[in-house]
Amino acid sequence: MNKRVSAPSTDHNQSVTDQKSVVSPTSGNGIAIQIFPDSDLASRAAADEIAALIRSRASEQRCCVLGLATGSTPVRVYQELVRQHQDEGLSLENVITFNLDEYLPMAPDAQQSYVRFMQQNLFNHVDIPAQNIHIPDGTIATEDVPNYCRDYEDRIIRAGGIDLQLLGIGRTGHIGFNEPGSTADSITRMVTLDPVTRADAANDFGGIEKVPSHAITMGVRTILQSRRIRLLAFGDHKASIVQRTIEGEVSTDIPATYLQSHSDVQFLLDPDAAALTSPTAFANEL
Ligand code: PGA
């Protein structure tokens, strides 16, 4: 996780939609792009969409299945959902969650654990039933990983599939921990982390040598089967990979380019993350 979280916005009365500087229906491939004046407004827009989906499903007495991400990027989305739960009566009782990934090995109470991250940033503060929460288990023995991963996939299917998948993007172009080389038909599995990803996590672990070399991640296919995909990217360190993801050929070298084939995918960006993307990529249908 990179630590690039700026202070959250405290003005919750400001309309997010009023603040969008650029909205594009499509980038020319399947990716719609929204550029917000800052990452707080982008995060609030994502949270508002998630909250609306939760409420709409609840009004039909249905569950809302969310695919969730960790890292610094989605933190303010979770803060806003917690705020809406506390201040506006948003209930998450009908929510079922599947997290993208977890380091392997990783104890759930360890400082860098994504279980701990999710508890601290979201689950401890809302009313999602504990049995509705799914995060890949970082304590699983290597020989049990294949069965465990098949069961994770089955649980997603039994829940009815993911309604909305929240994503960040790594500098390698990974989504989840689908590093370069991941194929479009990959499912939940054990992966080897890219050296760039391990370098980006080094601060969290107190040195790159302490970052686990492996992880469990949902696959590219698992992600692409979600009904909606919302990818958030903030900061100039994401500008190059955002540009290559939107404008480049679909390639296993940049797994995020597989998103181009999805029918309902949006990138929510701040100006820094969008800085290298050609205006024609998001202006052609304005
Ligand atoms: P970040 O990580 O949100 O900490 O930048 C994103 C990712 O690696 O997917």
C-alpha cells in the first residue's frame, strides 16, 4: 500500500456532480473516464454510487454484492460509507463483500493484513453481518490453496455474482494482485508478486525483503464477471499506468488493459492521475 492519502474533505454538502470537471461516456474503448477536481470528490462519487446501489437492492429485499479493494486509494470511499452509515442511516445489512486479495502468508491480525485493514477502515464501523464478509485467507497452507481458491470462486457465484467491483491500480498495471503475465481467463489463485509491487509495499513492511513474495488474488476473469467496475486512481505516480491502460493495446503485460473489454467500467481520476492521458481518449463523445 502506498501512503498517499490527503486530508479527507469535510464539506459533505458540496454536490459531487457539480464539481466534475470532465465527464466522458467512453474513452473510445470500453472505459468511461471521469476526472474530478480532487480525489475527495472522486471518492465521494464512488461512495454515493455504492450507497445508491445498496439502497436500491434493499428496497427490493435483495443483497448487494460488493467486490472491495485495499490500499491507500479506496480509504476515503470507505470513510464516506461509514459517514453515511453514521449520519444518514445507510444500512449495510444486505451487503455481501468479497475482497480482491491478501498476502500469503499473512496473519489476520498482522499490521499489514488486509483483514485488519478492512476492519479498521470499514467493517468495524458499519452493520455488515460478519458472515457476509469474505477476504482471502492468508493463513492457508500452500497445498490447500487450490481448493480454497475454487471455494472462493464458488462463494461469489452462490452470492449471485459481484454487483460492483471497486479497484485501484498498481504501477505494474495490476488489478487485485494480477501482475503482468496474468491472463484474461485467470481465476482466484496464488500468485507471485512483481518486484515493483513489493517495492511499493516496502514501507509498510519495514523493508522490501520483509514483503511476502506471494499472495492470493481474485483472477482477471473473476473481476471481469462483475456487473459494474469502478477503478480509482489518484496522484501523478499513477499517470503513466493510467495512460497506458486506457490508450494501450490489450495486453498481458498490463493486466488492467483487460478492463477495456468490460461493458460497464469507469475510471474515476484526479487531475494528476489523468495528466498523461490524451484528451482525445476522453473527449471523443462529449
Ligand atoms: P494503492 O494501491 O491504492 O495503495 O496505490 C493500489 C493497488 O496496488 O492496486
